[in-house]
Amino acid sequence: METKPEKRLPVVDYGRCVACGSCLPACPFSCLELSRTDLDADRTAFPELARVVDCTCCGLCARACPVDCISMTGLVVA
Ligand code: SF4
Ligand code: SF4
């Protein structure tokens, strides 16, 4: 039986993310947005996967991250 290749969504380690925004323009489909959070006292805007359905799990956002805090370990979608 043929098995589909495994695909996984990007997951941001917010403990290491420096909120530089470099991952946003790296996405060909504009899936990522910076959103205000309560993750720190300054309510810094951190990236989130705003358009999950458009994400192709290509990993370009992870490759663009200067601190290597995006891992392609999210929900299996295929
Ligand atoms: S894995 Fe690819 S499509 Fe998905 S958010 Fe990252 S750059 Fe965009
Ligand atoms: S590129 Fe990395 S450090 Fe910069 S906002 Fe995106 S996840 Fe955070």
C-alpha cells in the first residue's frame, strides 16, 4: 500500500523567538502574522500560523529564522 509523505506544520518556540519578523516574508503564501500576545510583560507581537489551510509545510519560514526556533513538528496534515 502506498503511503503519503508526512507533512508537518511549523511550531514556534516562543521561549527562544526574538520577534524579529523574518519568518513572515519568507512564507510564499503569507500564512504567518505577528500578533500581540501576553507571552511577555511588554505584550510583544510574536508570529503565529494565521492561515493553517494555506500552509504547504514547505519549511521556508523555519529556514529563515535567525535563531532556529521554528520546528516543523506540528500536527500531521497528510
Ligand atoms: S511552512 Fe511554508 S507555507 Fe507554512 S508557514 Fe512556513 S513558509 Fe509558510
Ligand atoms: S524568524 Fe524566528 S525569531 Fe524571528 S519572529 Fe520568526 S520565529 Fe521569531
